[in-house]
Amino acid sequence: MNLKRVFVAGHRGMVGSAIVRQLISKGGIEVITRTRKELNLLSQADVSTFFETAKIDEVYLAAAKVGGIVGNNTYPAEFIYENLTIQNNIIHSAHVHGIQKLLFLGSSCIYPKLAVQPMSEHELLTGTLEPTNEPYAVAKIAGIKMCESYNRQYGRDYRSVMPTNLYGENDNFHPQNSHVIPALLRRFHDAKLAGDSEVVAWGSGTPMREFLHVDDMAAASIHVMNLDEATYEANTEPMLSHINVGTGIDCTIRQLVETVAEVVGFEGKVIFDATKPDGAPRKLMDVDRLKALGWSYSISLKDGLASTYDWFLANQDNFRK
């Protein structure tokens, strides 16, 4: 029996590696991956040759240039160029070489800075984007529209999922360039080891944010990819076909910080510096479309934080080199 050959682009990233783990655990398929040295996704010729020779049946497009506010602000040209190029090369070459099914992974930053909360899929292109990550967001919006365009013109089945804030195994724990959860986990861990009596958190602690464990994101991605076409189309729209992926539940930054401190075992005092910026008051995804398609999250925030901290402890030597 010939196994279905599934290419996961970006298999070393947080989301891509989670998708690979779950695909392997399900069995019945052959997971195909390529390192950056083996396949340059920025080269149209290399990507085309790969699809011509590898005989791929399905594609998970999780490859992207990602980073926090500092990276987006410092390297906007690289963020828009590299992400557009990777998407263009993979989506177009997949089509040219007859691959019918593809899943494109985006980001909640596609929605306007002042989007109605919770953010439904209909908020796309209704307002101005957050300036700090606009180049990245524009690239992700282009990816959604590229999938929709190939579906409309060529009858392909290219789908898109937009995750909320993700965290978990293989996250980036760099002290300056990481996102909020890995940054907090590392800060409280270091404070505990140093015997610090207090940790200062930026802002008032009142903004609300939503977080999803990467294993849930991988499960949702595979679920959406495997839906039969009739079910998928019945719950989407031809030119609004992307699907939000999240918990549909948010918490205050204060609640997040206090939970991280508890998980890490930091027993000192937590001080919120309200002179520092808070950001948007709320960012929450509307996940009604995903629920209608038969999927909802399973990993609670506290359990997810605990497993992520365990993974950090087991791999922390890699972050200190």
C-alpha cells in the first residue's frame, strides 16, 4: 500500500514540529520534511524542482519568518519579502505540480488594530493594521487571498487557518526576542534561581489576551485539513475561507503573570509597572466557525504552561549558548 506523502514546510518551527509529531502519531502517512540546507524555500526554482520530484500529496505550509515587536520593527523588509516569497513559491509550485490539498498557516495579526472583539473572520480587511507588524500581516493576508484565488480559478482545495497567540514546546525563549509566555517563564525561572524577592511586569496587567497551546493548534490544523470538502465549504465562504483557531477564552495579563509565577514556583512579589505601555485592551478570536466544524481546544492554560515549563527545564541548556 502506498502511503500518503505529506510535506510539512517549516517542520523545525514550533507549529511545524507539533504538526509533524501528531501526523506521525496518527500513522498511515509518510511525513516529508526538508531542512533549510536541503531546500531553499526562497528559491522558486528549488521549490519547483522539489515538488516535481518528491511526489507530494498534501502540504502544510507552516514555514515563515517570525519574530516579536523588535524584529518586526527592525527588519520590516525581510519580514514582508521572505514571507511573500515562501508563500508564493510553495502555493504556486504545489498547484503547478498537481497537488490538490494545502493548508496555509497565518496569524491573528491579519485583523485590524481596532477590530471588533471577539474578532470574527469577517473583520479581515475592515480597518488599519497594527503598524508594528504590518509587513508580516500583509504577507499573511496575501497568503489567504492566494489560496482563495487558486481555489476560485483552478478548483484547488487550499485552506487557511489563523491561530491566536501560541506557546508550547519548541517556543523561542530568547530573553529579548521571545513572546510574552516564554519571556515570562524564563524571567520567573531566573528570578527563582537568583533568589529575587520580586519580579516587575510591564503594564497595568488589565489587558486581556487569548493563548492556545501549540499541540492544540496542530490538532486543529490536521482536523481542518482532513474535513471533507462539502463540510468545509458549508462553513466558510469562497472569498472569506480562512478559519480562526483559538480557545475563545481570554484572561488578563495579571492572571497570566500570576499563573506563570505559580507554575514556576516563584514565591516572591509580583509588581506591575503601570508606567509601561499596555498595548491593545483586548485581543480575542471568535472561534464559532471552528466549533461548527467539530473542533475545540483541550489543553487548559495552566496545564499548558506547566508542560511548557517542563520542556524548558529539559532543554534550557540550548537557550544559554
